[in-house]
Amino acid sequence: MQTGKISIRQARPEEAPLVAKLIMTAMTDECCLFFCGEKYGIDDFHRVMTRLVERDDTQYSYKNTLCATDTDDNIMGICTSYDGAKLHQLRQAFIQTAKEEWGMDHSHIPDETEAGELYIDSLAVSPLHRGKGLATELLKATIAKAQSLGISRTGLLVDTGNPKAEALYLRVGFKSVGTNSWGGHPMRHLVFQDK
């Protein structure tokens, strides 16, 4: 898909280090450190996240990630999403890797999505490319992805302390349907419902 100078395409395995970095931007350093524990740092989390993006059986997989690219095919932003019905299956790789790498047990993380929803796990735009409408284009492409998969709802969690991001989602047509918690943060659950 191409919009002016922006193209939207699926990520590739060899782009995993950059995709992982952008996913971590969406998560925030605080959340990343929460998941890897006090003995590990951001570089440790990035190394693990890169491995998860390279795989095809994880929630963070390149297969689940759309990229906004410039005319030279450089990634400017990403949106990682997956079928909510597959959450438990896709999450297993993260849970197993967190146990092996950091000794952390995240098997009791609350569900952030459910069947019947294409869940937007991570949306991030590189700081150099913000304010150009990339997030909006990625959201629209993700909604189109949901429609192509026959899923009528597209959902996400937004940190209650991030009103700017929430305003963007509301402008695109998302509506609040409740609250949740993730990574130690209070979140609002927003949904875009096909008419």
C-alpha cells in the first residue's frame, strides 16, 4: 500500500533489530525494565526482543508487523498487531524466553485482548519522522488488515498518562470500552468497530 511518499508493507526478518527498537519505544523503557527485572537492562531486553521479532510464532513477529517506509524503503514507523484469539499461543515464546533469559515468570500476565479483535500490540514512529501522519496511516492499514482477515474489531491499550496518543486514536475512530493494566501501568482499552 502506498500513500504519497509513504509505503506500508510487512516487516522482514532481517529488519528485526530496528523493529524491536521501535516496539520497545511503544512499550517505554520503564515497561521493558519491568519485564526483564532488576538484574538486566535495556540492551538485554533489545537482544531478546530482536530474537522474538525474527521468529514467525510470536506476538512480536515480523509477520505481525506493518512498516511505514520512505521512498528509499527505510522504516520510519511500525504497527504490530495480531488476532486476539491467538494471544495465548503467540505469547508462549515471550513467556518461555523471559524464564530462560531473565528468570522472570510472566505466565500470569492479564489478557490485553480477546477473540474477535485484531489487537494492536505496538505502534511507534521514529522520533525523526513524527508529525507526518505516519501513525494515522499505520492505524488505517491495520484496520484494513483486520477487515481482510474478517475481524470486525481492532483494539489497543493506551496508557492513561498518554493523552496525546489517545487523542490520535479517537480521531481515527477508536472508542473507549473499558480499562485494563499492562506492564504495571493503568491503561484504557480502545476499539475501532467496523460498521
